[in-house]
Amino acid sequence: MSEQYNRASEGMPRGLCPECMAGVLRLKHITYFTWLNDELITVPNFPALVCDVCGRREYDQRAIKWLNALLTPQTGRRTPRKNIPPHTDSLQP
């Protein structure tokens, strides 16, 4: 993980909360919940900025993209090859 998500920096202020305009966003590692079709997926230790007053959560877009790539049904599957018919000119009876 990058330096941005280093546990040593957890809890350090990151800015004013855009929701309540009173709290401060702080980096925390939380459990992220998302749905994949009919299944609830939980991801522990997911980086998020959390407001210390209203609880608003903001997730890093790179982390979300990475997670979406892992959860894509096509991940790890080979792409199907196109079936190319054999060259028929050389097949003479």
C-alpha cells in the first residue's frame, strides 16, 4: 500500500467535512460493505476518510477501482479466442 494509507498516519486530520462543515475528515481503516449481485461483500481494513462529527465516509477512488477490478466476474478468466475457420483453398478432394 502507498504511504498515503500508512497506519502511522491514521487519525491525522485531512480536511473539513463537506457534509456538516464542522467535523474533520480523518483517515481510518474500516469495514467496507458492497453488494455483488445477491451477495453482500465485506472488505476489512479498507481506507476511508471519516468525519469525526457526522460520520460521513469518503473512499479513495483508486481503492474503489482496485476493489471493483477484483470483484468483476471476468477477473481471472481467459478471454475467448475467436474461432477462425480453416483456409479452404488448400483442401482439395
